[in-house]
Amino acid sequence: MASSTKRACDACHRRKVRCNSQQPCGNCGQAGLGCTYDAIPQKKGPKGSRAKVISELRLREGQKKAEHRRQDSTNSYASPTSSPSSPTLPGLLTQELIDGCIDFYLVHMYPTMPIMHSDQLWRLVAEMDISVEAFCLIASFCAFMLIQPGVESKAPQTIKSLATFPSMTSLGKALLDEALRRRRNHDYIENPSVNAVITSYFLFGCCFGLDKQNTAWFHLREATTLAQMIGMQDEKTYASGSLIETASMRRLFWLLFITERAYALQKHRPLTLHATINLPSIAEDPSNSLTGFLHLVNLYRPFDDTFIGLWNKSRTDCSTLWLAHLQKQLTQALPPVLEGTETQAADLRTSQHWLRTMVWQLSITNGFLSSSSPDSSMTFGYPIEIAKDLVAVTSQLSRQSMEVHGVGLIEKIFDVACTLIDVLSCVPLETQSPHFASIGPLDYLNHFIHLISTLRDGASRFLPLLVARIADTLPPHMAASITQPIAPIKVERHSPEGTPFPFTLPPQDSSTSENPSSAASSPYSTPPFLHFYPPSR
């Protein structure tokens, strides 16, 4: 600011802090506030809480600008005015796109990712034009929704952000790049916050969905490190603050706990977080969706440093009894009836059978399997039983309920299919269960091929690898039968009470590869709440 007499900017004056009178000043740049010199100098008044003043400034300015945006739907969000360098691409982050992503998250993703409530999201949207941190979180959030679960609009042509982008994924990539570019101008490392942890988590999800695994691992490790820097691993941290904020922060810790373990198994990485705080309380969430989330936590809790150390070959103290007990834990980890959404059921059941496969792989690596073991989980043919269970589950799931989990769920199905291929190359087919006398392991493999080829990104990323695995591993006559279409097959699976109920394997034809109807695929319709697996009859 060109002036012979220095004066504090409006925000510094309101906060009662020293201002360097630059444009923007150092304080506003660090806090992510708009830096102006419009106020008329007043007499000094009593000092108040500076932190409270910052929140008031951000919320007041953000609400004014957000209201202006809503009144003019043609506008889009630009980067915060306190940030230097080049401006955001015009029309990149429109109000319509933000609305669609938030709606999709609250309806489809919140049950498995309950870390932000609607008021929190809209408050951040209100602060986007004045806060670098808020802008980066919302930009990375929208990028994640476009890249990982693959949010689709009922009418994509109405989203003005797509005018210069050929697909939702390419728009997500542009938002990811913008979030990373803006974040470089914000010192979130020296001044960590819960929002910074969430932003790093979404950046991880974007890079994972784009198959940039080194970058994904960096951002996941960044998220867990920031979480530890603000004490999220310490129960005493949750003793202060509002109930809503601490409850969301607790769920964020456990989401990082789950994600880190899943990624450690997929990519042979070490762990940084451990079960050092209490679990979330179901009473904290009025939507009653935490039951499924807690089931997911319990699925991954046994995979601690001991298992990951064995998995990564950094330790050798493994035993048959311990692995057999772990298999029993996984088999009994979920109740026969899951209360919640179909999306939750897709994640829980697929993860359960994938984890059973991972434990079996550790068992065979350590030479603990036997064809004559009385415990089926310690036999060579156990993956056939796992495949049977996964086929029974996925046959009843809608395509959309699986696709919202992105490539992570597809990769789990791929891992189960690859293990089944390895077993088929050396285990006689007579080992199949008598309950599945009408079909066998080759049909299970056909079903997985069908799933991977039709679920989003599966055909391009995993199908070629699966076909190559079949060609390299199975005998020619067996491999030839795998690629043949299969007719709908009724599969009788027995419930715990002994009453059989049917599952239908869909035919593998071209019609099933087309996009589902708008009525079935709309991401803005509320998924059914149901008692899932077994279905009520």
C-alpha cells in the first residue's frame, strides 16, 4: 500500500494484531483472509479473543460472497484473493458442481466416510473466497467425488464446468491440480488443522483413483502425520471443543486408521496409526449410519503391526493357530444381517472376503496349509469357498452400490479373482462345496470377469491383467472356458438358519455393459435402507 503513514489493514485492526501494511499483509496471508484497508479509523476498544474474531471475519465475509454467488448462478469460485500467482481457470468450480458433489457425498459416501456434516461443508463453501484452507478442502473434495466414486450428474451437459473438459475425471484432475497449486501458498504444515488432514486425505483419494500410487502414499502419510501433529491419536485431545467437532475428528481418525491398513495390505506399506483412542459412539450421529462404519473398523483392527510386519516380511513370528484364529475372527466379524445402506453392505462384505483372502495368502507364504487340515481356512482350496461367498454377495448388489467405492473395491475383487486363478491351477475342481453342485469355481471366475469388465475403470485397468493371469496360469482348455458367456444361474446359499435362498448370476453379455437407466443410476436418489444379506423374503 503506497502511503506515507502506515496503518493496519481492516482484519488486523479488528483482530488487534501488528500489521506490516503490505498488500496482502503477512497476517492475512497466513490466516487466509481478504486484506482490505476500507474501514474508517475508530478509537481503540477493549481487546477480545483473536481466534474468535478470525472466525467471525471469515464467516461474515464468506456468507456475503456465498450469497452473492447463489444469486448469480453463472459465476464460479476463484482462488482466495489473499493468494498470489495466476488466477483459477474460469468456470472450474461452479456452485452447481459444488452442490452436486455435496449432495452425492451426503447421500452415498457419508455412511462409509462420516467425517463432514452438511453444516460444516456449507460453512467451508462460504469461506472459500477468503480462506486458502477452505478453498483447498472444497476443491480437493469435489475432485475426489469426480475421480474416485465417479459422481455423475443427471444432466452433465448442464454443468458449465464441463464446457472445456471431456469428462468428469478430467475436470477432477483440473480441480486436483488447482488445489495443489493453491495449497503451496498456505503454511498448513507449521499450522496444522483438522481441515488440513481432511484435505490431505482427499488428495490421497484422488491420486489413488488416478493410479498415482507414490503420490497417493505421500498424501496418505501426510494426512496421518498431520493428524498426529494435532494430537488425534491422544484421547485427551477430544476432552475439549464442541461435541460435533470432536465427534467428527474422532471419526476422521478411525477413517485414516482403516484406510492406512487397507493401503498397507495392497501396497506393502508400514503403519503409523494404532487403536489408541475410543471408538465413535453411535449416539453421536443422528443418521444412525455409524453401525456400519464401526463394523468396518472392527474388520481392520486385527491387522496391526504384527500382521503387517509378517506381511512385509519384517518379522517371522507367525503360527498356524494364530492365523486360523484370525480367519475365524474375520468370518464372524459381521452379523448375518446388516442394517444400513446397500452401499455400506457392498464395502463391508467385499472387504471381509478380501481380508480373508489376504490372511490365506500369508498362510500359504509361511507354509502352514495342508490338504488334510480339519480347518477349511488352512487348506489349499479355501479361496474357492471365499470366491463362492463373494459371488453370492455381489450377485445381489447393484452396480451403483459397488461403483461409488471406486477402484479400491474393484481391486479387492481383482485380488480375490487372482487368488482363485492360482488355486485353480493346482487344486482339483472336486473340492467345491456340495451347496454349489450346479456351478463351480470356473463360474465364480467368470462372474468376477464380468464384474471387473463392467464396473467403472475395471475394464481398462484390471481386466487386461486378469486375462493375462488366466492365460499364464491356467491350462489352455480351462482358460478357453473362462471367456465364454455364462447364462443366468440360480445359486442356493444356505442362511445361518438353514433356509436356502437364491442368488442369480447375471449373464455376461453386451447389454449389461451399457450404462444403467437413469432411474437406476441416479446418484441423487436416496439408496434403500434394508436388512442386507441375507435379504428378507
